[in-house]
Amino acid sequence: DAGVIQSPRHEVTEMGQEVTLRCKPISGHDYLFWYRQTMMRGLELLIYFNNNVPIDDSGMPEDRFSAKMPNASFSNLKIQPSEPRDSAVYFCASSSSSEGYTRGEQFFGPGTRLTVL
Amino acid sequence: DAKTTQPPSMDCAEGRAANLPCNHSTISGNEYVYWYRQIHSQGPQYIIHGLKNNETNEMASLIITEDRKSSTLILPHATLRDTAVYYCIVSAKTSYDKVIFGPGTSLSVIP
């Protein structure tokens, strides 16, 4: 398995532009998580999905952020409009609740480093 | 979920055991202790988890005190590649999902 795939790996954009981050979870996993990491705030959970349904989005900073999971193989995180304070590394992770998997183990992608100028 | 307290940083000599402590005095009966690590510029990686008993896998050992208020992650023979931030997390088994990361312990393995 290729693991969790994120794209792009690096994104540089200007303030006010729309940014879309993409994630492909590990096949068969039924949970998907979006995290944001900065030096100041550490690793923060933004939102997570179970079977493509958003379960908890209390970590989403504001209405400029939105996330969708149209199917089990894809999720995206959008920021519109982007601001310099959104600069961070965004991680996607997935996990499985099925038998045979270690409960609570999340598999993280390599992250997308976002810079908003 | 219960909160955890870890020292912000630790050093360990290469080849020696690294013992990383974690306090979780408010842990509930149904909550597990999980350990992850994050090597620079990479996503976090699961290491091990446990409920009551000590656990061991190919990466590390986890020692949980009898009252479950603290635990220690042991890397038996630390290598330079073990230099990373180590996160201790407490999470309920029934919520496979939410794993809240604190600041963790930055472990430096020194040659």
C-alpha cells in the first residue's frame, strides 16, 4: 500500500487566493483526519470523518475553512480566502475500525506545507 | 479525554536506553495510552499503546504504573534515527478517532 497520499506537497499562494489541499486515505480505512501544525500551536485536529461523514469539525478555525469527503478515496480541505496566518503544515491521516487493525493507530501522510504571502 | 504532561526535551546517548515519561493522572478507566513520534518534516508515526499491562513491540516497550497515572516509553537501544518529538496521548478505546497531540518531548540522541 502506498500509504496516505497528500497533494500538493508544497503550496505557495498569495493572500486572498483559494487553496485546495487533497488527501487520499489508505484503502479500506473508514476514518479520515485533517490536522494543522505550526510552531506556535503544535499539532491541531481540524476535522475528522467516519465513512465519509464529518463527525467533528470543532477544530476548524473559521468559516474560511471547509472540508469534504465525497467518497472513501478522497478528501479535500479548502481555504477561501487564504490569509498569511494560515501558513502551516497540513496533515491528513486515516485509520480503520476493522478487526485486525490496531485501534487508535492513525497513519499520517507526508503533509502539505502551505505558505500564504 | 485526559490530559498528559511530558518533559519538553531529553537527551540520550546513542546505544543506551531512552526512557520517556508521561503523566496522565486524570486518565479514565476506558482510556488507553498511545505513543506517537514525529521525525523532523514527517508526519507522526504510531509506536505503541496500552491499557493496563506493559506492552512491547519491535519499536519500543510501554510501562504503565499500576494506578495508571503515569507511563514510560522505553526505546531499548536508541539510535540517531530515534531523534524525534515523542507524543503521549490518552484516548478512549471506543473512540478510535480523536487523538489530541500535546507539545510532546523532543528527544535528541547524541553520538
